Amino acid sequence: MKPLSKVINLTGQFEEITMMDLRMHAGEIMTQVSLGKTFLIKRNEKPVAFLSYLPKMRSLKYETCKI
């Protein structure tokens, strides 16, 4: 994986990754998320999503999480 650039914003520190990085290194990235790291995901140089750990989600029942 290429080095991830660090960015500081008003909500704290996160790392920028591309959609390709996420596809190619999903397991490693999800492990980092579970350890508390936050990522800004970009597609075509534009931010599209944040990926962050949500500890309160563990207490929700499966039925409330259905999509």
C-alpha cells in the first residue's frame, strides 16, 4: 500500500485513501479502523466518505441495522 497522507481538520486527524486503496487493502484498513483510525475515502480526487469505528453500534440489535 502506498503511504497514506495525513490530514488535519476540525474534527481531528484522519488519513486519505482512494477507492482503489480500499479495494486492494480492505482487510488491513478495516483492522486499522477497528483500532480507532479514521479514513477519508476519495474517488476521482473527490472526497466521498469517511470510514470510522463506531463502538456504540455493537450494542444495537441486528434488526435495527438491516438495510
